[in-house]
Amino acid sequence: MRKIQIGGLSVAVTEAGAGPPVVLLHGTGCGQRMWFHQIRALRGHFRVITYDQRGHGQTDAPAVAADYSAGHLARDLVGVLDALAIERAAIVGFSLGGGPALALASSRPERVSRLVLADVGAGADDPVKVQWMARRWVTLIGQGDIDELVCDMLRSELFKFYARRSVRRRKHMAALIRATPVDGLRFTLSEVMVKRKSLFRLTGALKSVRVPTLILLGEHDYVCSKAARLMAQNIPGAALKTIADSGHMSPLEQPAAFTAAVMEFLSAAGPQRPAA
């Protein structure tokens, strides 16, 4: 891991392997450590780049809400590519990471060779419910009740399927959440999750994507199922693949199946340039 500067933000970045570049973008409360299975499998074929998004892991966690938004996350992704002198890369966005991944593919398709959107769009069909959940977590952070926060997050549809698989996995997910800086988690929830637009209001942006796209969905990821179908129906040529026996945290719950699907898609012959 090393640090790079993007504007005034110090970003923790890890690189492994050699070959075509692939950027893996983590979910809320996870940090780049969630990708250890995928890094180990992909580094023999690709130059794998992971980084902690702002407010997560070893990257700076600004202490003011104004420094967090979906736009900030999208610009950070471009900044990482520029800092590493990467003209084009395959982008794998999981959950929270799907926002900047999709934003880059729709606005700067020349920077994206292939796009994977995994378990993206949680609650897009019922945004009020997701906003209520995020605000509850912000309230718990404000009360300093981190133990209750972690327990409540592990009971949520986002994490419960993974957390209930075993004590070890429950402890692992709890550790990832606890490793997230408090301000980073607070403002990611309040300024990104609460304020994000539903994918059902962004069909125009989805239809504008001209990058080969794979949609991955955990079989039991019910909060993303409608969003996954929406993306598959509206992104031209997109394929939808289900990861069996998995909830929302498919890269951790079924790492072999998840990584195999990504590897097959990234290695497939076909157009790498954006369609006209």
C-alpha cells in the first residue's frame, strides 16, 4: 500500500500484478481490504488496483460533510487513474463503488475498457427505506454508540447474509466496519447514501453507457435485485449473472464464483473500445 495525493486528499492505493489494468471499488464500510480474494486470483493476469475511497480505511476522512458526495467519489476515481498514468482500465464497482464506476463509464467511456457492476443500487426501488436506515446509522454514530451501530448494520439486508454464515465471518464484517473512520462512515451515509438519486430516475444515463458491461447479483441480494434488472435492461448489451448462494456481499460470500465471473468477462474476446 502507498499513498498518493489527489488534490488535498491522501489516498491509500495498492497495486498487484501486471497486465491490463483493473480497478476494484469497494462498498460502504468495507475498504479495499475486502478484495483480498480477488487480488490473489487476478494479479496473475492483470494489473490490479484497489484503493480506499474517501472516508474509508487508510485514505483521509475529511471532517466536514461538504467534502463528501457522489461527485467527490467519481472525481476521486479519475484522480487515481491520472495519478497512476492509466489511460483506460476495466472498472469493477461493488455496492457503493458502483456509483463512481457507472459515472465514469457514462461520462468518460474512453477511460473504461469494461465495466462490472456488482450488487449495485441497493433499495433503488424504495429509496425512503434506505434513507431511513442510513439516517438511523448516522444517529447512532452521533450518539457514540458504535457497538449498537455495528450490530444494527450486521442485521441489515446489506450485511446479514454474510454475517450469519459463521462467527468468523460475522467478526470479519464487524472488523471491516470498525476500521472505517467515524467521520468517513457518518458522511458517506448522510451525503452519499441518503442523497443519491435512484437508478430508476437515471435510465437516460444507463442507456448512454457504451462500454461492455456485466451486472453481477447475489442470489439472495433482494435489495439490489430490481436495480440489477433495471441496469441489465437499459445498459446496451449488458449481461446479468447471478452468484448462487450469496447475499449482498457476494465478493466475500462466494469469492471463487464471483472472481470466476469477473475473470471470464474481463478475458472475453470482443470490442474493448466504447461503441460509437
